[in-house]
Amino acid sequence: MSLIQTENLTKIYGAGEAAVTALDHVNIAVNEGEFVAVMGPSGCGKSTLLHLIGGLDRPNEGNVRIEGVALAEMDDDALTKLRRQKIGFVFQFFNLIPVLTAVENAALPVTLDGVKPSEAKKRAAEWLTRFGLGDRLAARPDQLSGGQQQRVAVARALVSEPALILADEPTGNLDTRSGDEIASLLRDVTKKYGRTVVMVTHDPRIAAYADRIIFLKDGKVVDETNLERKGAADQIASKMKEIGD
Amino acid sequence: MNFQLTLAWRYLTGRVLRTTLTTFAVIFGVLVIFGMNIVLPTMMEGFKANMMAAGGVVDVTVTHVSGGGFPAEVARKLDGIPGLSAYAVSLERTVNLPPDFVDGDPARPDRVSAVNLVGLDPEAARSLQVYLIDEPGRFLQANDTNAAVISESLADAWGVGLGDTISLPSVSGLTDLTIVGILPPRTLPGNEEVLVPLAQSQAMTGQEGQINTIRIALTSVDESARAEATAAIQSALGSGYQVGALDPGSEMFASLKLGQAAFNMFGVLALFMGGFIIFNTFRTVVAERRRDIGMLRALGATRRTITGAILTEGLVQGVFGSLIGIVLGYLFGAFVVRLSAEPMKSFLNINMGSPVVSPALVVTSLLMGVGVTLLSTLLPARSASRVTPMDALRPSLAEVEYKRRAGASFISGVVMIGIALLGLVSGNMGLIALGGLLFLGGLILAAPMLLRPIAWAFGRLLAWFYARQGIADLAQGNLTRQPGRVTVTASATLIGLAIIVALGGMTTSLTGMMDDILHKTLGSDYLFIPPSVAVWNSDLGASPDFAARLGEVEGVEAVASLRFAAGAINGQAVSVLGLDPQTFPQVAGLDFTEGDEAEAYAALASGRNMIVNGAFLATLGVKVGDTVEVTTPEGPRSYTIVAEAVDLLNAKVVTAYISQANLAADFGRTDDVFIMLNLKPGVALEDVEAQIKAIAADYPQFTVMAGKKYIDDMMQYMNAVWAVMFLLLIFLAIPSLIAMMNTLAINVIERTREIGMVRAVGATRKQVRRLVVAEALLLAAVGTAFGILAGLYLGYVIVAGIGVMFPMTYEFPLAGVLAAIAVGLLFGALAAVIPARQAARLQVVEALRYE
Ligand SMILES: Nc1ncnc2c1ncn2[C@@H]1O[C@H](COP(=O)(O)OP(=O)(O)OP(=O)(O)O)[C@@H](O)[C@H]1O
Ligand SMILES: [Mg+2]
């Protein structure tokens, strides 16, 4: 059974003249343990798709099922709990809480789930150390570089060991090397720990780490490609050209 | 909870200045409530100790409902009532002693400033209480004259022993009493007693044949039997008598209670202000943190967690603020108690003890401080919980919701203002006071809607003003796009200034009125003033001889006096003052508000008619022309109210003026408690001073003072009171001004990023600075204009409220208005300049980084 299943997922912003159809009857399925990249031109609805899958926003039409359960039928508290326990997020913009330290930020999902703060921080510190931030645990977000902040966000997404990780441009602010590190880390997460990752990216090189790529354009799925590993990046780049990015 | 506490603490310590300022608001409110509730109960405690120090095995005490004297024969009615083991009658009076009367040394403060003169029937008294007289003295005997028994401690203070004499003021001049017995040192708090035979005290107080207390011992200890006996006593004596606790100081108590209520009101108002400030702050806080909150929600924080986090923040501030407030309040209270101990002793004969702090007060203050804070945080916390995860990902303008709510609150605000106006029309003191609060609340609610169009207009103005500077759109946009922000800022200003203007109006009007009445009612050349002005019950007067002797002095044109008796109407104590309708108007006067002056005096002379003051009409709910039944020692008497008038000394006491002839007939009182004297034209004070002082030496209970000097003294005293009032006012205004600065500053801080952008696209520092300052000034101007309007109304309400008792006309508080304008603009500029400089100095890069 697929971990994620969307049925005619549709999101329309605004109304009347100004209405923007961000997602238009999208049907996708993601299997457990799969690493999926979502690509497409700016404004095509990638972030919107991720938000709907994560239960952060509600669709106008259609439905999202996580492990077969329809999000539409869950109330706010149930959705909140689902996010807390099953899903880890990395957002396009940094979105760390400015008054909390790096380790506290990374520990948030487990702290919110009622784990003892000391234990939560221990787990967070492990992840941060893995990402080379072992000596910056007590730093505030405004004392970290953009790339470091992003790594804290990735650590945060992984700390609760969720089944599903949704990442929106996780490497957008990183140099090539750090970007590769994060991408291979996400790949490890799927392969070693059996987790599922859906990642939005512009970068063909980063997308090449995925098992499968979903191409969106104007809110519609225009193509899906299973990657054979060799020369994947070039293959993706030409595909992107093809759909007009 | 742990996590919420961490978060709250981080946010609070992250913005130290803002946290301090808002916490200060709570501190201040709690300080006032706590401090004042220490001071007044301490005074009352001292007062009670003075009044209630009667000891013995007394089960039941009988007094007249008026608190005054009654015929001694009344006690006979108790004979034969079953269940009584003994009773004793007495005539007791506090005799205030003038300064240095006992030791004659101005350098040393007196150890005794008042004594209780207790006239008793020696036989009967001993049946109720054991008097342990030290050998070789003896107790009083019924036929003693000029004999007294005092305690060892009083004898020490006075420096006398057995067989010596002490001198006490009396209605017929100084009276020497020989000490025939000495009791053990007094251990109870309160005044020392001078025990004399009943006849002696009747002579000394000018109350022949009268007593004012019956003490009764019952045979049974069984509750129901005692209740039965008490009921039998009550029915034997009739409703004119109070059977139960001795409460001679009810009038004074009422004044103190009123004072406490007023201060509590002030404290609540201060807390209310504090609550408003906190509410404002948290509203801003929630707006500022939309992204943080949304992020927390996205990561799995429930709504409850978010509400809890914000409430925790409020709680932390509330708890800290209240605790600090309590500590400071205690210091403040203790300071005031110390400061007022001396004047309380010399003016009112109240010995203040150490500050009284009840655990209940601590708990109440804490609950109020924390409660108000939590309450003010509740709405912002709820709106925080409605922030969705999407708010973190795509910050949106939250103005739509705002518009809808502004409409609803506008309507409720208008309704509240309407009710407030109705309260004003009703003329009822309580409703008017309530109306004042409602008006403020209504104004806050209605302000957003009222301010919107103004903000828009100012926005246009700014746009026009800055058109050449090239940042017109931004300037206008800030004011019109963010009416919520504008409103919050302006209403903080509004409240602060409204209070300044309102109290300014009250003070101006009160001073004017006081000055007026002072000159009208106390304008005579000489005044003979008893120790406790207006608490006549505790003053010892002088027989008519004194006034007569004064009248005979060469150069004196006329002498007028006031006499006092305690009366009651429908169970309400009434201060009945006797005046001579012929001489009184020549020397002094009343300030008439209803009825013709000449006719009223003539009416007093011609029958049972009375002139009453505003407090009388308001308290008893009667009007001029009505006839009321006055409880007198001789039974009920009907008096007709012929006019309403007031004199300064009695203005706040329920008072009726009748002729001295009626006072003698119905109340049996002929002693003067206040005397005024006028000199013939052309006679100077110096010419008669020596003679008058010589006569007055026999009556040391009076202070002799030239009328003009008394007025000067009074005015000086009043000015001191106003100074204190103004201090309190500033106290009250400061937090709201801080709130205004706070909101203005936050206004700028919130836009740091935006300002950075403007700078990045090419605005000069000067342009940015100008923009921010002009905007803040305009905001302040809007708030000031509304604040002054509101303040004028509130001031009028307060004056009208006080006018129920003190008739006075509303005077436009020009000074207050000017001060408000100055303060409003000054603080507006101050609030803008600092952040504006900061904004202008900001490195463009930093601004863009600012979260
Ligand atoms: N709150 C909103 N109101 C109106 N339109 C919106 C809103 N949020 C997104 N949109 C529109 O929906 C469309 C999809 O937006 P989305 O953010 O999903 O794009 P994206 O694929 O993530 O783009 P990018 O690669 O630039 O991040 C865009 O056209 C955008 O303008
Ligand atoms: Mg996006």
C-alpha cells in the first residue's frame, strides 16, 4: 500500500477573477521507503502540494491519504498529532524560532510530543552533531549562517524519526558540498531507516539523489521519471528544459 | 508546561525593555491596592482601639441610635427585666487636650493628647467590674465632687500622684480634679480614662441629667436566654436605642471607609490601565510572532499549547509584577503610616500602630494582579491559537478579521458610552461613578472605528506632504493599511491623557469651590476651633458663658456659635448643628444652593425647621420642603426642610442646621462647639488679641485663630492635598504614557525590515527618520485629541458626582488641557525619535536579516 495517496487534489487561491489554481486534480502515490523529488517551474504548485500532503492546509477539492487515512476526516488536534509524530518538515524558508537555541529548535517536535526536555535535547544534539553543528548547539538562529540554519531545520525534521519527511528546497541556501551532504543524508534515511522522503527542488543534481521525480507544471503532473542512476542529472536537466523551465 | 515556561521566559527576556514596562503596569496597580489597604486599616485599627477599649464583664451595651446622650431616667425601664444581673449607666466623652497641655513643653511631644472622661455611678460600676485601687487610695463615692480615679500609667504621663490635682477642659472652663485613687497601669490600647462621678461629668460636658451608655451584665450564659434578654431590653427601650456593640465613632469610620473605597477605586483603575497595557502588548506580541506560532503549529504544537504558552507569559509577568507590587506596596504603606502617625495623633487623636497586613490582603492583591494580567492575556492568547501553520509559511495581512471585529466592538462601545451618559443624567452617585468606568471602556472599544477615518485622512495628508520626497506611498500606506496598529497606539495615548485632563478638571473645579466656600462660611475675624473639626461628637464644647464673655470685649461686634447634638433619621446618624438665626448670618454664613437665605434663617427662628446640606439630601433621599422625623433624646420630633446649604467644615457629613433654641429644647444641648467672632469696623486684631486670648485660656479645648489665617492654613493644607493628588495622577499617567511610547516604539521596530527595504531601494537616512517621526507625531496627535475630549467628559462626570455632596460648578481645566497637549506630543516625539534614529542608523543588511 502507498504511504501517500492523493485523489484529485485541487487547491485554488482567491476567488472569481483573481482565482489562482495552484493545484489541479493531482493524483500521485508515494510508497513507503521511497525517495521522491518534485520539480517544476517557479509557481507551479510544488510548495502547495507539500503543504497539503503535510496537513498544513486544506484542499478545495480531493483528498490526501496518509497510510490510508484521509486527512479531510481529521480534526485539527488529530492533524496536529499526525504532524508531530509521523511527519518531519523542512521548509523553503528558514522558520526557526528566533528565541530558541539551535538544539532547542531541533528538539521542538519531540519536546512538543511530551518527551523530557533533557532527553529531547540529547536526541537533537546527536542529529546536529551528525550535521557538523556539534559546536554550535547553543547558538541562536541569528548567529548561524543560512546554510547552518537549514541544517538545523533538517535535523529538526529527522529528530522525531518520522515515517515521512517533507522537504521544500532543503538545499536552496547551501553550497554545492553541503547540498550534496544533505541530499545523500536524505537518501540514507530512506535506504537505511526505511523512511519516506518527498523533496521539492530546482537543482537537477540534487534531484538525482531521488528514486523518482514528479514533474509539475501549472498545477498539473506532467511527467514522472524513474531514474536509472547513471547520468541522472543530465537526464533531469533536459526534461526540465522540455517542460519549459 | 515546562516547554511553555521556557518559551515564555525566552520571549520575556528577549525584550527586556518591553517586559519591564508592561510588568511595571501590574506592579503599579498592585502597589496602590496593597499599600492603601495597609494604610487605611491601620488607621481604622488605631481608631477602633481608641473607641472600643472599654473592658469589664459587660454583656450588652445600650447607646442611643444617634450616638448622643439621652436622659438618665431611661435606664429605669430596665428594672424588672428578667435575665439581667446588673447594669450601670455612664456618661463618657473623649476630651481632646490641646498640644503641650499636660507637660507644657513644646519641645517634647505629649504623651497624652486625649483622655476619656467617664462619669459613672460608683456603686453600680463596681457591680459590673472590679476596680483594683492601689493602697492607700480609694474608689469614687457618689457624693464626691472634683474627685477622679486614674490609672498609674496616666499618672506617670501626667507626672502626678495620689492627692494631686489634674486640670481638664470642660464646658465651664478648666476644672481641677483631685486624684483620690490610682488603678493599675492601663494595658489596653486606646485613650486613658479619667473616672469621675456621673454628676461631675454631666457638669463638665454640659449634659445635665444625661447619660450616653448603659452597660448590662446578664445572668445566663446560654445563647437563647441571652438573646431573649437582649430582645427584652430592646423592646423595653424602643427603637431609638441601639442594644449591642458600642460604636460611637461611626461617622469617622464612615469617612475612613469612604477614603478606602476611593483609594481602592484608584487602585482598580490603575490595574485596569495595567490590564489594558498588557492587552495591547500581547496583541502586538501575537502579531509579531505569527510566523513563530505558525511554525510551532506546523511542527505539532496544539492550539492549547499555543494558548498556554502565551498565557504562561502573562502569568509570569503577573506573578512577578504582583509580588514586586506587594513588596513595594508594603514599603509604601509603611512609609505612609509612619509619615501620618504624627498628624493623625495631633489632629484626630488616633494612635497608629504598626502597619496591619492581613493574609487575605496579600492573597487578594496577588489574585487581582495575576487575575487582571491573565484576563488581559486571554484574548490575545486565543487569537494566537487561531494562527494556522500556513501563517508561518506565507505571512498574510491579518486585517480582514480586524475589520469585522472593529464593527462589533464599536457597537458595544457606543452602547457602553450611552449607558454612561444615562448614569450621568440619573444623578445617582454610584451610577455616575460606574458610568465613568463604562465610558473609558466604551471609548477603548469604539476607538478603532472612530480612528480609522482619521488615520486615513492623516495618511492622505502625509502622502501629500511627502509627495516630493518620493516615499509618499509608503507613508500613507502605513497609516491606512494598518488601522489596527494605529488604533492600539492612539488608544493608549487616549487613555493616559484622558485621565490627566479629567483629574485636572476635577482639581480646578474643587479648588475654585473650596476657595469660594471658605471665604463665605469661615470669613469671620476670629475662629475658636475645637480639636476635631467636624467630628463634633468627640469635641468638648463650652457653655454659653464663654461666648457671652467674648461678646463683652471692647471692639467685638458680634459672636456666633455652632452647637452640636447627635440625631438620627430613619436610623441614619445625622449631625445636628444649632445656630442662632440672628447672629450667625452676621458673623459667618452658609453657602445656599436652594432656598432663600433670609427666609431660611427666619424659618429656623419660627419653628421646627431645618436647613440641610447636600449630603443630607443625597443620603436620606429627601428634598427641600419635606418633613422628616428626627430621633432626639426626648423622642421623635418633626422638622421641615426649608433650604439646602453647606458650610465647608460639615460638607461631607450628613448635617442639619436648626436653631439653638430648638437644639436646647429637643436635644438638651447648650454648649458651643465652634465659635466665630467679628470685630467692629476699624478695630484691628492686635487691639483685642490679648483680651480674647486671656478669656480663651480658660477653655484650652479651643484653638484661637484669626479667620484669615485659618483660611490661609486651610488653603495651604488643601494645596498639600492637591500636590499629593497630582503625584498620584502622575503615577497613574506614567504607565499609560509608557504604554504609548511602548506601542509607538513597537510600531517602528515591527517595521524594521520594511525600513531596511526602503533604504535598500534608495531612501536616505533623513527621509526615513522624517517619515517615522512624522508618523508617530500624527498618531500621538490623534490620540491626544481624543484623549482631551474624553478627559473633559470624564472630568465633568467626576465634578457632577462630587456635586451631589459639594455643589460646585465645572471649570474648564485649561492647564490640564495644555499639559495634555504638551505631554502627548512630547511623548509622541520621544517615542518616535529613539526608534527613528535606530531605524535610520540601521545597516541595510541587518534590517533585512531582522526577524
Ligand atoms: N496565499 C496565496 N494566495 C494566492 N495565491 C497564492 C497563494 N499561495 C500561493 N499562491 C499561488 O499559487 C501558485 C503556486 O504557489 P507555490 O508556492 O506552490 O509555488 P512553487 O511551485 O512552490 O514555487 P517556487 O518554486 O517559486 O517556490 C503560485 O502561482 C502562487 O502565486
Ligand atoms: Mg515553493
